Amino acid sequence: MTEAEFEAMTPHRYYLALRFFNRAKEEERRHSVEMTRVIVTTYANTYAKNPKTSHQLWPLPWDREHENNQPLLQEGEMTKIATRIWQKD
């Protein structure tokens, strides 16, 4: 955005743009935390006698937002993702 575009912007458009920017940043943060949770759960369950799901091991505030507390990813999918991440190193 140029300085001229910013100066021409109405307060409504400014706050709307700010809202969408913040929403995009929040989605990036959630994705990073979810991927961290996948890795932590996979690592912890490797050595655990009683493995737990990622939502039991590390509950997050937005888990309650989903219907019937259904996880964003199923446990098998999380293991596949964690394996792919570890193989990249």
C-alpha cells in the first residue's frame, strides 16, 4: 500500500483491512501451534505407556470451537504429517 492509498482510505476500510490482516496472522499462528502440537504428541506418545490424543495432551482454546470437539486432524493424519516434517531435516 502506498502512502497516497493509505491517506485516501476511509476509517471503515482501514479497520476492515486491519481486521483481515489480523485474521490472517491468527490463522498462521494457529497453524504453527497445531503443527507443534502434532510433533509434541508424536514424540510424547513414542515413549508413553498410555498414549493420549493431542487434544488430551495439549488442549488449546480453539478446540472448543469445533463441533463435538472433533480435532482438526485425525490422529493418523498427525502422525503422517509429523513423519514428513522429521524426514525433511
